[in-house]
Amino acid sequence: MTAGRVAAGCVFAVVLAPLAAVIWRAGGLSGFGAAEWAAIRFTVVQAAVSAVLSVAAAIPLARALARREFPGRGVLVTLLGAPFLLPVIVAILGLLAVFGQAGLLGRGLGLLGVEAPRIYGFHGVVLAHVFFNLPLAVRLLLQGWLAIPGERFRLAASLGFGPSDVMRHLEWPMLRDVVPGLLAVIFLICTTSFAVALTLGGGPAATTVELAIYQAFRFDFDPGKAALLSIGQLILTGLAALAAARIAIPANFGDGLDRTARRWDATALWLRAQDALLIGAGGLFLLLPLGAITAQGLAAFARLPDAVWAAAARSLVVALVSAGLAIGLALALAVAASRKSRSPGFELAGTVGVAVSPLVLGTGLYLLLLPVADPVALALPVTALANALMSLPFAFRALLPAARAAERDYGRLADSLGMGGWARLRRLTLPRLRRPLGFAAGLAAALSMGDLGVIALFADPEFATLPLQVYRLMAAYRMEEAAAAALLLLGLTLALFWAFDRGGRGHATV
Amino acid sequence: MLRFDGVEVRQGDFVMRADLALTPDAVTAVIGPSGSGKSTLLATAAGFVTPERGEVRIGGEPVTRLAPADRPVSIVFQDGNLFPHLDIATNLALGRDPGGRVAAYRDEIETALARVGLEGLGSRRPGELSGGQQSRAALARAFLRHRPVVLLDEPFAALGPALRREMLALTAEIFADATVLIVTHAPEDARAIAAETIFVDGGVARSPAPTAALLDDPPPSLRAYL
Amino acid sequence: MRPFLLLAGLFLAGAAAAEDKPVLTVYAPDYFGSEWGPGPGIEAGFEAICGCDLAFRTGDVLPRLLLEGDNTRADVAIGLNTDVTLRAREAGIFAPHGQDTAGLSLPVDWADETFLPFNWSYAAFVYDRTRLAAPPESFADLLEAEDLSIVIQDPRSSISGLALLLWVEAVYGEEAGRAWERLAPKVLTVTQDWSTSYGLFTEGEADMVLSFTTSPAYHIVAEEDDTKAAAIFEDGHYLFVELAAKVAGTDQPELADLFMDYVLSREFQAMIPTTNWSYPARLDEADWPQAFRDLPRPGAALFFSEEEAEALRRPAVESWRRAFSR
């Protein structure tokens, strides 16, 4: 109980103290102009469209995956998780290599004498967000499909249900439960998007709130405006987060996806062809950019400078520390939340990280540290802390269902045996949450690898992280080496996730 | 030994009342229709439910405010008595020490396992045991705790008739020195193990009555249930 | 213990510099201080003569200085730009540099006592000769060109993006808004920073990228590739000058002055062309690398004083934003 309170207190302090510091330094908040309102409007609209499209595209794809068995299905499902974990800069390079003017698609269409549509603009932002979030949606929906007991499909077969009957009686009720929460989660993720809008937006009309915060700081030097925008963002995402918490968030995205329920309703040839087409198209959409990043990065991989490898080592350690912190906080909050039927405080603490502006967080922490220590010397610890806060919501959501299940199934038994504190953690919580813990740790580590939100203000040239080195190589005209460093970032990110997720699965009992 | 003094438990619209005392060092059964409050009675004794009024006493001492683990009781649930991720020996050790240190209680654990016929199975996981063996392990842990009051909440409901009789006999044998309260939905279980039986109906737990007499000549509401 | 020390070395900045030497802290933009910019050479060169430890702090120089106010640890700032210095001047952050600016080789006269130029270039659109046979020769050409795609930087977040904004103001004046409306459809995308733009260009995404007249020198010198060139406009090009300044509150005033001397030294100036890919501010043209001497240069340098730039900035950004919102 107390661990949960301490964790929630820490989270709120780390979110609010820097914001307060920025407001204090600014001497107050400054007003909104037309540009700020436009940024808020754009943020909400693109996030809503991205969420709807991601889920709409994910439904047929998840349905096809749920009812088909084919060689390589397990690998495909695993790889489909990759885009969500990708560092944004890497993902954008990959997307452009496929959908850009000089990308595969553009050149392919060029051969046919057709001009490829421009990726830049509102639709570019949405395309990128769908690329990031479609896999997440597919995995969560697949989970929902697999949660429909196999006996139901047997019953449906005995009653002679066709695909549309199955949809109406079995699949639709599941979708009705899962889809609202899913929409809310993806909406949230897209509201805080920064780098995507900045490259693919095509111009100032595509300014998100986070981008406006950046500009307020960097050019107008108007921390008051930045703080106000940040508060607006907190309110916006806070509302969406509360809505999401009211709707059941699908449990445990991560396990048990390597099986299919035997189906009798979808054996017709045209249905098989349709599913094959869907899986093929979805796979290509998500995997081609990964392939492009690999292809571009290989050229200069062998001559990556030592400074990049040192940065990689640094980023790995930051990711591990950050994952440790995120898991510690998420575990304390999830356990605390699982012991009450309603726990808005813990839920909010577990979710608020998604609404935090990295730039305001970084600036605020910088201001807070300045009088007591050299902020630059603490750049990496601060980065680890900020990354932990940003990945906390995902870790929390991954742990909560399992924590609730453990509490429901074994809470009374543990109470009757007097297992509290450390004994309960070691003997009940950790073993029961092993799989989601591995998954959440992998997620947190991977998300931390790619992030450079706060480091910009603190950076010290000798202590750069890997994403920062990618940008620095680009700034020094070394585009090939930047691509190679991006490939290294991609490889390490996926390896980290895989290792943790694997560790959670190993020796899993029951 | 175990008394309910004017106890009144409220859960939403449901109210359970109990004002009764158990015969010490004997087995008392609890029967009644589903939803009548059998499990609530047990949960109140165990400390999972706090009554709005009245006092639960054990050995004359009030325990109403004590946490479940601080009460001199052992409890065996209908299912989920064993942590599936821990081996049997650790599951038993948890009965003596919430930290679950097996080494400190090695002899006691072996004795308890022998007592329920599970010699040498300490290193198995619950999933590797049969349903009957799992029930035995749960009883072994309750035995190991040496608490004067033992609460059993339909512990053998999932077992077949022969196995259930065997388990009841084992229960009677190993808890001969304890005050035992066992919830069951099978009247024959009550006959087999309990000299006295509490009939719970419509949220009221009646005082224990001799089992044979009660079942042979049931009051109208019990007749309807039977 | 050893792995621990190794880790500490990876993580704790300044831990290794705990010797008795005084430390000169220099704030610089990321590209300047990084492994691949002029930073390492300057650090080695200055440390050889100062008996001190030079420590670069990279990031957004001016926002950081304004944020820190009197608490700043900076002794010197380098990599500022003329278009944003007014606020710093008004905030009283900097002290006079004390250098003789008479010998500077800038296309404009420079007599500022606070900000010391160390290199310069012109804003320009860079293209690939193999893909664009007939580049525009003026802004009018650019506005009329069909089928031409360019990437530019956001003037609200990028110094080169702001330079373009002022360039258009200098050429079109009152008509700048109209010019932007005609330019906007050709703009493939507006990126946050120069690097992303340039990356998109080298990936072949766009025909031209907003950069500098000196950018092709990188490809010629470092990659022996002469396919990249800057389109020279007859309207003249906006001058881009990078500056160094001494922080008023420095606790190392002598070292800071010594650094100002060093900035104009032959050694420092000779490093600039092939590390920061710009023209050095005080070096005879005869001493420039051949590639820089060969680069085509605009006929006229367009330039606003910092007061003019600051006055133009907000309205220009607003009309730029409106042009793109259509």
C-alpha cells in the first residue's frame, strides 16, 4: 500500500515540480494566440483520425491472423510489434524510404509513368501514426479474438453459422468491449507526437502542441507560453486518459498470440484469398520500412565511428536503468491499484506520463537542478528518469490486469498466511506477474532507447546517447553513417525488447 | 472456542446475522442454500469481512479488529489454496513463515506431508499433483499452522464422492484437537464428519444443532433446501 | 571495481576533469561541439596554449543562457547568429569582446563590440547537378518554376529557416507574403532543423534544399563528389554570420579573453572551412582550401541589422504561417 503511495507521490512530484519551476521562471503564464489554438485543434484532429484509421485497419488484419494458420505466423506476429518500439527518427527514415518521393513506392509508380502522391502533409502524419499504432492495435485485437473460447466456434459450427453470423454473435460483442479502450489509447499516444508531425507535416499547418511548446522555448523564449501549452496538453490527455481508464483497457498485450482457434466458418476459398491478401498487405506495410532501414544502414555499418559505439553503450545502460525505474514504479502502482476496486489516484499516476511534454519536463528539471548541482553532469540520470516516466503508462497498463488477477485469485490466501511486504512481493506478486513484467521491462527499455526528448537541453558532447549521435552525424553531413547508426539503434532496441520479453517467458509455469 | 456475539454483516443489500457459539475441539458443519451466507459466515470468522455490529471471539478474546493472519485460525478455500508457481514444500513453509523459508521448517514439513500421505512430494509443483493430492497438501499446510480454529470453505467440492469421504476422514483425523468449521453443500458430508451443524438460511445463521437430528427431522426451510 | 569505474566514466561528465586546471566553459550548438564538428580541434588547440581545460556544453545556446540568467556556468558562447542576438544584448548577458574587428574579411562592415564573427556563409538552395540540369537563377525563376520540390526549415525553430525568411523579406519587402504564397506549393515539407532537411535532400526526396552556399564544399572535400551545387540567385543572398561572445558574469575573464584572441587566430580560422563548412571570418582568401576558393559566390550580400531582424521576425513569421495555412 505505502509503496504505491510513495510511487504515486514521486510520479506527481516529477511531473508537477518541473512545470511549476518553468512557470516560476517565466513569472507567469502567457496567453494563447491563433497559432496555439490551431496547434491544439490540429493535435486533436490528427490524433482522432489516426486512432480511427489504425483500429479500422487493424480489425480485418487481426481477424485474418486469428483464423489462419501458416508457417512463419509466429515470427510475423512478433515482428509486427516492432514499429511501435521504433525510435521515431529511425521509423521516419524507414517510412520515407518506402513512401517518400524517392522511395520504393514512388520509384515503382514512376516506372509505370504515374507520379506518386506526396507523403507530406496531414495524411503523412496520419500514415506515420498508423504505421506506429496499427501493430499495437493488431496485437490487442488478436488478444481479444483469442479470448473467445474455442467451444463457441464449435457451437457456431454446429448451428451452421456463416462468417457474418460469427461476426454478429461472437466477434462483434468482443470488438464492442475492446475497441473503445483501444481508440482511447492510440488517441493518447498520437496527441503527444512531436517528431512525426515535424518531418512529415509538410508545413506550419501541421503543428502539434508539443511542437508549439518547442518553438515557444527555442525561438520566442517564452517559457510562460510553453508552460501554458503544456498545461493544455496535460488537461487534454488527462481527460482522454480518464476516459480510457473508465473503459476496460484490453488486458496484457503480449502473450499467447502463437495459437489459433480452429474455425469452421471461414474455409471458403475467397475468404482464404482475402485473408492472405490482408496479411500480405499488412505485413508489407509494416515490414518494408524495417527492411529499408536495414538496407540503407548496412553500407556504412562497418565504419561506424567509436563515438557511436560508446553512445550505444551509454544508451543501453540508460535504457536498463530507465526500465528498472519504470518497472519499479509500475509494479508499486499496479499492486496498489489492484487491491482496490476503484483507484483513480493510482490510475492517474500510472497514466499521466503519456501527457507530459519532454521539453517542459527537461527544462523544469534543469531549472530545479541548476541551483544545487551541475545539470549537465546529471544529464544521463535525468534522461533515465524522464524516459522512465514516459514509458510508465505502458508498463503500468501491461502489469495491471495480471496484478488484478493475482490479487483476485490469491489475495485472500496470502492475507490468511500473513504474507505482506517483501514476502508477498517475492512469493506472490513477482512470480505471478513474471510474463507481463518481462514484457513491460522490454517495452520500457525499448522506448527509452529511442527517446531524446529531454537530453537536448542537458547534452554534453562527450556523453551523447545513440539517438543524439544519429542527429549529430546528420548535422555533420554524414548521412550514410547516420543511417548506419540508425540501424544500430533499431537492432539494439529490438534486441533489448526481445531479451526482456523472452526472460519473462522462460521457465514460465502455469 | 469460536463465538459470534450478535454479529451483523452487511454487503450491499445482503445482511448476514449470527449469534452462536461452537463446541470446542469438535467439527461443526455449515449447510444452506447458495447465497444464504455460508461463506460470509466463514469469511467473517477468518477476518476477510468486518461485521458492522457484534463481536467475533476466539478463546474468549475479541478478534473482530484483527487482520486475517493475526487471528488464531487456519483457512482452506474451495480452490486456489496453493501458489501454482511455488513447490509444495514452499507452499507449506508459508504456513509457518510468510517468507516461505523451507530450510527452517524442513522436519515439520516432512512430518505434515507424511501425515496426509504425500511423503517425498515436497519438490513437486501443484500442477504436477492430482486434485486429491492438492487437497491433501492444503490440509497439510493448515495442519502445520497449529491454529486452534480451522475454517474449511467447501474444500472438497471438486472431488468425486469416494475421494471426498477419504478427505473428510483425513480432516477429522488431523484436526482432532482443533475447533473445525466446515462449509459444505452436501448433507452427507455433514453427517460423516460433524456432530453438530449450523443451518444458514436467508442471511441468518442458526445455532449449531446435532447433525443427525437436524437432518432426520428438518425444519421446513431446510426441508425445502434438501 | 574496474567495470564500475568504466561505467562512471561513461556517465559522469566532468568526473575526469577534477584536476587543478581552471575550466573554461563554452556553450556551443550541437553541430559545433560534436565529434564531427570543429569542437575537438578547437579544444585541443586552445588547451595547448591556455594551461586550462576547455569544456564544451552543447545544445540550444541562447535559450539556455536566457534560462540560466545569473546562474550560468558559461564563460563564453559560440555559434550565435546575428538575427537573434538582440535579446541577448538587451538581457545584458555578454561583455565586450575587446578584439580589433578591422581586419575581418566579411562582405559587410562589422563594428560590433559584443559579438565577434568567426565564420560566415550565405543562405542558398543546394541542388544535385545530375538531377536538376537548369536550376533557377533568381527568386523569380524559383517562384515560376514548375515541378520543382524544395525542403526548407521552420523559421520558428531553425536559424537557417529564419535566414530564408529574412532573405525573402530583403528581396520582396512588402510583397514577401505574396512570394511565400507562390513558394509554398513547391515546398515538400518544412522540417524542424537543418539536418532533417538535408537528409531528405540527400535521400533524393526533393530537388533542392535550403542550406548554404558553402555546403557543396563538404561533398567536394570529404566525399570527392562535385554533383552538389548551390543555386546562385542574381537577387543576392542573405548573409549568415556566426558569432562568439564573452559572458559578462564569467569567473574566468582572462581565459575568456584569451579564447576571444584564439577565435581570430590563424590556427582557429584555418580549422573552420573543413569542419564547420563555412568561410573563415579572418583569413586571407589565398589561405582558404582550394574548394572554397572555387565555390561560386553571390554578387550581393543581403543583410539586416539585429534591430531590423528582430522587428521583422514576428510579422514575417506570421505571414509565412498564413501562406502555408491556405
